[in-house]
Amino acid sequence: MATERIKSEITGTVWKILLAEGDAIQVESELMILESMKMEIPVESTVSGRIQTILVAPGDAVDEDQDLAIIELD
């Protein structure tokens, strides 16, 4: 099955994860929220499918372009 990796667009901290592994997700659905410089930045899916793996946890520091989740494509 084809997969797509969702990447961080910023350096920051994982504040909240909104969905769980196995959940269905649509294009532009929010997957998690990152915090950077006291701002909340939503991470949106670029594809539709099902969340295969979430690679980070709340409180984790993330770098720009870091993989955050893997989505199985529909």
C-alpha cells in the first residue's frame, strides 16, 4: 500500500495530537498542533487516507522537515 509522510514545516514542540493511529484523515484535516514562539501552528494532512503511524508524542521537540506521521493512502 502506498504511503505519504507528513512533515513539520517549522521547528517547534508537539503541543497536542488530535487524531490516533488507525483514524481516517482527509486532505487539510488537522493531525496535530505544534507550538513555536508561543504560537500554535496546526499540522494539516496533504493527503486522504488512514493514519498508519504517528512518529512523535506531545512534548517532543521537532525540526523543520522532520517526519511527524505516515498516512496510508486511500
